[in-house]
Amino acid sequence: MMDFDLIIRQAYIRKQDKILDIGVVKDRIAKISEHIEAKAEEEINANGKFISPGFIDPHTHMDKSMTCTGDRFPKYNDSRDTEHRESIKKRIEAGLKYYSEATIEEVKSHAIQHAYMCIKNGTLFVRTFVDVDKVARLKAIEGVLAARDELKDLIDIKVVAMAQSGFLNDRESEPLVRKAIEMGAELVGSLDPATCEGNIEEALDLLFKIAKDYNVGIDNHIMDIGTLGLYTLERQAKKAIENDYIGRVTASHSFCLGDAPVGWIDRAIPKFKEADMRFVTCYKSSPYKMPVKKLLSAGITVAIASDNVRDFWRAYGNADPVQAALIEMHRLEMNTNPDLDLLWDMITTEGAKVLGVEKDYGIEEGKKADLVILDALSPQWAIIDQAKKLYVIKNGKIIVKNEEILPKFKKYDLDN
């Protein structure tokens, strides 16, 4: 009879649509069956509640998180939408001031606070963009990489070295980004080759060259709307094919898809599929007409992410994908049971594809035991009720109970 380190009894598994026992050996799911006869050192009775793979946040900014906290009211949060242009100017200025003054330890502390918030909410995989330019230089990268390495047993953090000011606008960015990759960043990114960089072809060619020089992935902010954004997406997909970077390129935000004509999307889908280009939409800014269901039904990878968390761009956010799914339910009018099922895919399996961890992800024998047990009967009720995360399990170990990190796993006592 097999010896188990952990057995989870009577858990509802969505893909099997059954209540089953799950046996864990070390960091792996060793057995799934209707009843496991053996005993384990540690056991959880899920009592028919829903168990999910650990959540994935494929787009956030941990280097600047929590910078609006510390006062009675959120900092940087006084401008209204009617003052949009002035608001953006103030937030850019706040960012430049922050990066010019922050220490590596301060950035590291913000990243750890953000990570703890993720872990408590069952988010076990994150892709974070980190600013690299002539102001931030490598300070933010050093801080986030230090946090990543210290928390590696609790959360998987993938780092994007992001040329925040653009490669062509800030010529100091390229050598700094190259150094960031040499230090341990796993991807490279920039933003809006058209309006930020001023030259779509040159900007994309340089981005692919850097990525290929170091054999790292690409995740690019594409925020331009209308035909300009659509053209940029097409060019990025074409260059992914030409550079043999199929399946290694992500387009984040892609606001332009929200106002794209149906005919254009139908024409673009085969190119996106050929490039296996992945898309991430952030729940705070998803266009109301973002064609999520159309893209997913065509086999295009689309995931939901958080973007900024309590910083000088956004004063809110709890690093909670279940909350993100609820907001997307309203924004995108995805409220039927099948729709809610798709939203759950977007915070789990679709995110796993974006991060490239899908082969070792999910509730199947032989895969990593990275799991969340929720106080809900199904993903639908988990979203509707904003269900409590009863247990979070990472690498086969219980690290969270009732949304609190167990003391032995929490090295830092930081206020969120």
C-alpha cells in the first residue's frame, strides 16, 4: 500500500465532475480515486467542497505594488476620470519620483507584501513586469529578483524586464534590459511600438532580437486602440512566425480587440493561431466588448490578470483572481454557468498556457500538488459568493489555512 504525505478526502474536482480523494507524495499528486484506503501524515476532509489548481496571475507589477498605502487615505488617488490626461501625468511623475528615490530593499518589501497577498488568495503563479529604464535602472529588478528567490517555495514568480520608457525613446534601456536578463529575468517586454516607440517595425525587430539573443519569451503591452492597435497585433503575430517564436509571445491588454470589427477578428484568428500568440486582459481595464468567448472558442489562449495592485496607477486590488472573475463576469456579461466555467479557465488553465507551465499543472496524477480548496460547491458558486479559500497547498505542503499563511512559512511580518 502506498504511503502518502497528504490526503485530501472528498473534494469536488471540476474536470472529472466527481467527489474524489487525492493522495499526495512529496510535491506530486500520486493518486486520485473514489476512496484511498491508506492513511497519511496529514489529512484534509474537504466535505464535498470544490478543489482547484492554484490560481495564476499572468500580468502584474510587483515592483510598484503597495506604494499607495501607509496613510489614512490612498495616496495618488485624488484625480478623477474627467481629469484623465492630468491624472496620467501625475502618475507618471509619481513613478519617476518613486524609482529615483526607492531602495532595493524597499522594492523587495513591496514585492513580498504583494506576494503574501497572492498566496493568501491561492495565487501560486505570477508573471510580473518590472520597470527598467534610465531612472529605475536595475534597482527594481534587483529587489523583485531577491523577493522571487526568497519566496520560491511558496509562489512561482516569472519576471519580465520591461523597457517602461521604450527602447527607442530611452537608448539606455537596451543595455539595462540585457543586464536584467543576465541577472535572471525570464522575459522581455516594452509597450506600444506605435505611439510609445514611434516605429512599429523597428521596435518589434529590436524586441525580438533581444529575446532571441537570450532565448527568453516576449510579453508586450499593446494598449493602442482602433486600427493602430489591430495592425500592431498583426505585425507582432507575423514576426513571431518569422522569428520561429511560435507560442512564446504574449500580447497584454490588447484593448483594440474590444472595438475590432467582427470581420477583422475572423481574418486575424488564423494568424494568431499560427503564431500561437497568447493574450492577457486585465480585469480593471478589459474593454466591455472584448471578444473573449470568440477567441477562446477558436482555440486562442486568453487569460485574466490583475495588473496594478495598490500603487500610483491603481489604488485598489487584492491579488485575488476570484474577485477578478466576478468583475469580469459583469464587465463582459459572462454570467451563465458555461460562462463562469470559462472565467475559471481564464484564472487557471489559460493562465498556465500563458506562463508555459501547463504540462505540470492541473489536478491529475503525476502533476504538481499546487491546489486551492474553496468554501464552495463549484467554480460558479465560488465566483458568485466570493468563496473563502479554506486551504492553499504548494508543492504538496499546506501553506495557508482560512486565508492566513501558516507562521512557519511567513518569514516577514508585513502589513498589507
